Amino acid sequence: MTASEHPLAYFETTAGKATLWLGVLLPPLAWFTQLQVNYALARWLCNVPWLAVFYHLTGALMLGVALFGGFLAWRDWSVLHSHAPPDREAGVFGRSHFLALLGLAITPLFVLLILGQWSARFFIDPCIY
């Protein structure tokens, strides 16, 4: 977003809409990806112990992706919050503000889910049965 254009005009562009949607979609997609990779690796962790490296890399990478989605939502929300028009619920501002707040609300949930699933590897041995 350039300094010369109005901040709300940015959210009418494709790039502005993309950052709003990425702020909402990246955290759950990161959690889902981590869940699927962990399930795929769990079967092989007993016979091929070096695969645990990929388990931990996936956890760290997906945590970063979820936090990046939260950062995008926070950045969009802060721009919108500082340039709020008098009619706050209509048009581009209302849609953009809702998506930014939604991204801010769901990011901690999915970050905790990723951390919880990742931390299970430290406490539960996958080779018990």
C-alpha cells in the first residue's frame, strides 16, 4: 500500500482482499497441514526414527505460517482501526474490519492447537503399541 492512496482503497484491490483472506485462512490451513503430516509420519516413526526431524520441522514451520496469518490480520486491523469512517458497518470497511477481526480471533486458537499437537510428541511415545 502506498502512502499516497487512502488506506480503505487498498482493501478494494486484489492484494488487499488477499491479505484479508490470508489472515483468516492461513492459521486453519497450517493446523490442518500439520495434522495431516503428523498422521502420515506417525505410522513410520517407530521403524524410521530419523523421520522425527520432519515431524518437528512441520510443527515449527506450520506454527510460523499460522503466526504469519495472525500478523497479516493484525496489520490489516490496525490500518482499518486508525482510519475508521463514520459509517463503520457498511461497504468495504465493514467487510474488511470483520475479516481482520476474524483473523485476529482465530489465530490464537489454531496456534494453541498446533502447539498442543506438536508438544504431544515430547510426552507420548508413538511406539507404545
